[in-house]
Amino acid sequence: MAVMFFYCSIAATWMLFFLCILKRPLTFRHIIIAIAGIGYSLLYETILGEYNDLYYYIDPEKSLLYIILSAVTIYPVIEIIYAIFLPDKALPALFYTALWIILMLAFEYASLYTGTLVLTGWKVIPWSIITYVVTYGWLNLLLRSLKKRGL
């Protein structure tokens, strides 16, 4: 079930992505966000999951492969979808971001339930919540900085 959930997550994320770009086209700014998201995810997941053994994906022996696959195929796509619809005004952006954090927590719990993600030292509360706040915080800053520069 874990492997199927993992690959279905990739497929679902990409299908949602294609539907979203039909509504709002990609810009160079979104490509930058995807590249930054890949680097961020690879660094974060490798340090916490692989080197600190706080969690692993599906099988401890193959976890690095799943970390790389998720960092390249899931997380940057989710970050682009987030960026495409991020409101310009602060208060709506705050509520929008809070909704995304809730959705990511639900996705994490589904991953735990299916055995796709196995925690060996990580705690969803508070660490995942803090991680999502930091992740979406830097995404907001990066996106607003890119918009200021006209990208």
C-alpha cells in the first residue's frame, strides 16, 4: 500500500498541476520556485530523514531513492500550485497559507497511515507544523521578492 500511495501521490499531484496551469499559466517565477523547492526539499529531507534517521520513506534501505523522487516530483509541484494561486494581499495570503498547512498535514497523516512515511524520531506536532510554517514563509518571501523584480 505504501508504494502505491507514493506513486499515486505523484500522479495526483501532476494531474492537479496540469489542471491548475490551464487556469493560470506558468511564469518564469514559478520555474525559479520549483528549482528552489527541489534544492530545499533535497537538503531538508536528506538531513532530517537520511542522516539524522528521524523518518524514512517506505523502506529504510531505499528511503534515499524515495526522498529524491519526492523532492523532484512532488514537493516542487505542490509549491508551484501554491504560488500560482497565492493572493497578493496579506490577510487573504495568511488564510490561504494556513489552509495549505492543514492540507499538507492531512497529506502527511495519510502518508503515515499508508506506511509511506515512517517516523522514527520525528513528531508531527510540533515539528511538521513548524516546518510547514517555515517552508511556506520562505516561499512567500521568495515569491514576493521575485514579483518585485518583475519576474
